[in-house]
Amino acid sequence: MVFCHGFPDLARGWRAQLPAVAAAGFEALAPDMRGYGASSRPEAIAEYGLTELTGDLVALLDARGIERAVFVGHDWGGFVVWAMPVLHPKRVAGVVGVCTPYFPFPRVALHADLVGGDVTRQYVAWFQEPGVAEAVMDAEVQVIFDRLMRCGVPPEEMLRAALADGKLNMNPFLEVERLPRLGEPVMTPEELEIYCATFERTGFRGGINWYRNIDRNLREHPTVGTRALGVPCLMLMAEWDPALSPALAASMPDRCSDLEMHTFAGAGHWVQQEKGEELAARLVDWLGRRF
């Protein structure tokens, strides 16, 4: 079982699931994904498309002598693992999406339209210009992880914070120090310090470059998110995820013939850390029944 983190995260984000899956008799692997932590961080933006990111996972299996694996992905890692059965079907035994459903990438223009073209108020659109976002974020590592790595709060509370200046703000990374501390931290102070030290060393550029390939991914791989999947699939959702609402997964049964779905009540975007043991138990139960 290969666990793939999203943005801005590390392999450590799966620390509650790895020992549980291993204890159940499965080999559990969690790499720092391309651009993060101890992994390489190529300079070129084109090195961070779906072709390259799924290719990394195939290379990981090859290096370990593994023919097929169950792939688990959260956030951006979810987009990558859902692409695996489309681009590399012979290497996939099953797929688990954590928050991220199996659906096509929303185009960058759609993100900009959500805020009337004011890209400073929508983080995906703001990320597109090389050098802009990382210049701001690399100087605010401690504040970013303090404000964002937190447990879920009711949507109305999150919406009040997003409308604090009278306009909808969908960019938590710009002027992050203005964000209120909503919800309890999902990490201990010791874990938080590890994350901060890592990103102070690496910066955010590698992870941001994943976003700069969204439209390219759509052009090169138009069937990812639409092609029917026949492998066993598990969709784990967080009720209060402000970025990836469970409603986005509503049409998944139309595209996944072998699908189970579960929602963690009162959980936010970082559900694998907030509800670590519960999510691990769901994985182990599903693995035991399906494999």
C-alpha cells in the first residue's frame, strides 16, 4: 500500500496509518512526493505533471520489486493516485481517495472565475505565475502551518472567516497572518516543528509547481477523472473539508463499479491526522475484506 500526500504535506502525514496497515500484514510505503522533503525538487515546472508524478510511483514499485499496489492519496496526492489505474492499470490493485474524489481537474480559469478574476483571492489561480506565491509563502512557513494544520470547524464558521473583509477570500496563503486560529491543531508541537524546519529548508516551490500543470494535465490526459474504473475503490471523505467537500464525490458511483464510501463526521481537510486511528481502522477493515 503506497500513501501519497498532498499540499503542503509530507510522508509524515500518514504516521497514524502506516503502523496499522503494516500490523495488518501489508507493506506500507509513504514517500515524500516529488518536490517535497527528502525527495528531489527539479527546477522545471514541466517536471511536475501527472506523467512525471505517476511515473515516480511506478519507479517506486520497480525499486521495491512490487508488481501491484493499492494507492492511497490525499489532496493533490489523491489526483495522482486516481490517475494510476488510467495511466498504469497493470500496477494498480486498488485506489483509496482521502478527501479527493475521482473527477476531472477543474481548469485554472474556473478557479479564477470563482472570484471574478481577482487571482489574489483564489489560491490555485494565484499560484500560476512562477515565483509569486513562493516569494510570499517561503517567508511565512511557521505562520502557514500554525494557521492551516488544524481540525475541522463547521462550514458557517469557516465562511465567516473567508468573508471577513466583505469579499470571498479563497486564498489562505496570502496575508496568512490575518487568519484566525480555527479548530485545534492536528499536530503536536514537536511534529509541527519538523514540518516547519523541513519547509524552511525546501520552500514551497516544488509543491506549487504541481498546480502549474493543471491545464497541461487536462490536455495530455483527458480521460483521467472520466474513464470508468473497475478496481476496488474506497472514498473517505471529511464532513467539514472546506477545500474538497463530500458533495464533489456524489457522482463517483457512476464511474467506479467497485466502490465503498465513508464520511468522517466533524472532520476537516487534514482528516488523516485529525482522525488518524479511525481512518486507519477503516483502511484495515477494507483491505481485509477486499484483499
